Amino acid sequence: MTQPLLLEHLHDLGIEISAGQLNHLLTQKHEDFHAEKDGLLEAGLQVSNHIQVDDTGARHDGKNGYCTFIGNELFAWFESTQSKSRVNFLELLRAGRTDDVLNAGALEYMARHKLPQKTLHLLEEGKSFANKEEWDRSLAAVGITGPKHIRIATEGALTGSLLAQGFPTTMGVVSDDAGQFNVFRHALCWMHAERNINKLVPLNPTHAKHIDWVRCQIWDLYADLKAYKIEEAFQTPQFREEIRSRFDELCRTRTNYETLNGHLKRLARNKEELLGVLDDPDLPLHNNHSESDIRE
């Protein structure tokens, strides 16, 4: 809204305020608000066992970039950057810190993401670097210059920084399956999983029948998972095993529509991330919350 319309609205509410006073409120002495915004992510992470994440294209200062959302039902935090890589996401999770740390968690991350052993041995556990410039110089000094190796090592050092500041490895990170968010205890959105199947274009009536059947099975599983979240009576080992068995049976199904079969194989690969709610009923089943918050 423009300032004149805001002023008119405030007057309609019976608030006596001048145009100058309104302009002052909107444009001056925002330091406290900026400080509150800067502390929001750290505070939100401290009281959460999961976050929902998303990003979208956005223009900032006249340049194309990205806006990343991190939040849940308790808070919503946004940041504009020029990247939407995993390095960018881990940097944002640090909530203002700038250090890179080589600790056991950092080296474990690098090994898990297949950084060659001869390269891994060049990095010494226990070292920390105050900022990105120091970290980049340290990589160059030991001869790590390949883009892929630099990326994996940097992701590991950022993970090490988060672990050093107490970020819990059990933090749930719920996303729409964008690769940059696949860190810590990653969980996936059922809506996005089903949406990919719903988008399939059948080539004949049999294909359409098989797509409809698969979608019905997915929504039946979703309904039971939703009941599991809400009702403690469903949170039993027997019910968890039944859900996992039904999920496996669905993913083993083979139809005469190969594209649909490919999506079922993808569901199977994402089993743990889709069924994470069985181990933690607090995890959301979908990522609609983040999409709603980031839309505006």
C-alpha cells in the first residue's frame, strides 16, 4: 500500500497521526527490526526439531537471484542470494556465522559424498577458518583445485561449522526433493511425490487405469500416515510394519507403462525420506507450508 492509503486507513481507524510521522515510522530507525530479523533463524532453530525449506527465483537489487525460505509452524525466515546450491543452503543455516570447520563430522560428510581418499588426507581434522577467503586459500595451498572436490570439501566444512555450533544432526529438513536441501535428517513431501505421477500423460486407457490405481494407493497410504501422526493408538510397531510393507508392495508393482514404472522405482529409492514420519510423528507429510510462505 502507498503511504497516502496507509494514512487514510489509520485515520479511518481513529488514529491521529500525520503524514510526516507515518513516513518516519516507515523509513527511520529500523535497526531494532533488522536485529530481530537477524536473530530469528537462530531462535527458530533452537526450538524446532524440523524445518521446512524451499526457494524461488527472485530479483534483488536489479539482479536475478533466489529467495530461500526456512521455517515451520513457529517461524518464517527469508534470505535473498545469488545461488540456490547446497553450499548456499548450508551457509544460510549457519545463521550469520562465517567460519568453516574441519572436524569429524566434516570429514565424515566428505567421505560419504565420495571425496577421494588421497584428497581427504590433505585435510587436517581440528582446523577452523574464520571466513570463506581463509578456507579457499587453505584448499589452494594443499592442492585441492578441482570444482567438484572444492564443492564437496566446502559442503563438509560448512557441515562441520554447523555441528561445532551445536546444530543437531537429528534436525528434520522437509523439502520438495530439490537436491540442495538433502542434508541431515531429510524428509520428502508426499504432495510432490504424487504430483509427478499425476502429471503423467497416458497413451491409452490401460495406462490411465494404472495411473489412477497407483494414485489411489498413494493417497490411501497418505491417509493412514496422517492418522498415525494424529492418533497415538496407531503408533505401534505393527502399524509401522504394515505401512512399510504396503509401500514396498506398491513400489514393486510393474505395469505396461514404463514411465510409471520409473516413478515407482523413484518412490522406492525415497522410501526412508517419505516414511520418516513413522519414526517421528512430528514431521510434516507435505511441504505446502513453505510454498505458501514463500509465494508472496
